Amino acid sequence: MLIRPIKYRDLETVRKLYDASSSLAVFPELGVCLPTQGIHRLYGPLKLLSVFPNPLQHSFDLHVAQMEGQVVGFVQVRPSNARQSTWKVEDIAVLPALQGQGIGTRLLRHVFEYYRQGRNWIVEVNIHNRSALALYRQNGFQPLAKHCYWRLSPGLLSELARTDVVQSANFLPVSNADAALLCHLNDATTPGEVRQIYSYQPTDFYQTFPQRFVNLAMETVQQVLHVRQYVYESHRQVAIGSLDLWVSKNGLQPHRAHLVAHSGYTWLYPQLAAQVARILQNYPPQDLHLVSADYEAKFEEFLEQNLAAEVLERKLLMSRSVWHKVPEVRKLLESLQLPEMLPGFSLGKPLPEPIQRHETNQDPPSSNWPL
């Protein structure tokens, strides 16, 4: 079996595989090209952009598995941070007749080797997809968090926009000068194990001029408007909440939003939701899709009880990292009872030994260097 980067002749087969096996894409990433029908027109420019560093270099990193001249599977990945130390498996698919023969494992191991700069890998899997969960577990992925995707209907958004919410938050547009504030907010709202995997830095919230130009072009092509705002508390000089809103200008696809509030300022959720609803009133009515994590209990409670949002999908966020293997290796060594078999052996931290000077028969060097 041959695993290689995708070529133009593979697009139709890959598109059929994607349509047949892809899960519900309720929160697609902006700037990530999916193997749908329109990719034929963009394949040439995307291949050219993948040659040199640019914001769209990894927007279509897709590899296929080929057997006897036929494409039998594919895997698509992308970097999740600016340093490209963490990568995400966007999708993986294998022909139904060949599933269970290790093709998915070989595809994953291929991209692990191909993108060696990726020290951490993440993937989102539907909690009911047992075959996919087993595949990722067998290849070193471990549960990291649970994500829930919600839907707010246009009628609910209109009602929310008319609700009299006490607007005490100071919403400001996001600029590059706010990168450090947003990075600090992200660190304060995510657990340590999640923060370690994503490894975000202020540069991940900073946009250079080429990135802004490319993002503007992608928004024009996809008919999407990206609105970014944050809530600033002048007393402590920190950001206590933020919203990322992707508005569908033509109304042909759902609006998408990501809301963040500091754990000490959960009263911000009604104001964040009302702000999003007011912005959407100027555009065609369409569903709004939101995502929440299991460590955002107050946000999920607000969506379920206060807004009566509908659950679209529940996914398990899994990660693969060399750091996760350290406790497993240590437990394995402890189970071997090596100190009993090897007297003096210890798994503790090694203690530095004193440096001993070995006497020789040679005369000391005749120089001014201090001994």
C-alpha cells in the first residue's frame, strides 16, 4: 500500500469518500478547505501556496492511501497553533469494504512521521462512533475534554436580541495590541492539561498583514464576516470575556460563534449572547451554532436552562503527546519490581555525584589558566 499527498486525479474519489463518511460538520474551521465539489477549482492555487510559508500553506494537507492503483482512504490534518507544534486530524476515512484492516492506523502513522514538527496531536470524535474511538485509542490518543455543539434557532435569536439585558460590559474590537490580553484570558479559562496541548502564545492571537489579507480573501470567497470583540476590565487591566462570530452574509450556512468568559465573571454569558444576537439582526436569519467544553459548566448550564438551546452533537476531544506516555512508562517500570531484581536501582531523580580529580604522573600545564 502506498500513502502519498493528494493529486488532482484523486479529488473525485476523495470527495465521494468524504461525503459518505464525514460526520456532521457543525463547526468547520475558517480557512480549512474541505474535499467537497468546489475544491477542483482551488486545487491549483492551493498546491502553489503549499510550497512556501503563508497563512494558507496547510489549508489542504491531505494524504491518500492507494492499493492497486485505487484510492482506498485519506487523512486530512492542519496545524492548530502558530508554532506548528500541535496538529489536528480534521478527518480520516477508509472504504467500508476495507475497514478493520489497519489502513486507518497506517494513515495516522504516516502523518505522524511526515509532520515531525508536530509534538502534540488532537482530534474530535463523535462519542457514538466506536470504531473511530478505538482507532485513535490504539494509536496513542487519550481523552482530554468533551465538546458539545448547540443550535439556536433564528426565532430564539430574535427574541434574545429584543430582551432587555443590562449592558454593563465594555465591548471593544480586537486588534493586534490585544494579543497578550486574549492569550492571558485563554490561559485563565482552560485547564492546565488542555493549555499544555494547545500551547498557545500571544503570537497565536496576532495577525500579520499577509494573514489579514488572506483571511479577508477567504471571508470574501466563503461569504463570511468575522467579528471579534472582547470585554475589558479597566480596574484590573485584563480581558474578562470575548466573542468570535462568523456571520453568514448570504444566509446559506449557519452562523457560528465561540464565547469565552472568565470563571469569575460568568454573569457575562447573557451579555455575550445578547451582543451576538444583536449583531446577527442585520443579516439573513439563520441558525447559530455554539460550542462548549465540559470544563465550562456555567456556560453549558446557561445554554441549556436559560436559552433552551438544542444539542446538535457531542464529541470527545482526544490528544496524543509524548508527555502523556511518561506516567504510563513509569507505572510499567514500577510493576516490574526492578529494585528487587537489581539491588540499588531507584526510579527517583538521579543525584549528582561529586567530581573527583584523578591523579596522573603528568606535570600540570604551564599556563595562566586557573585550576
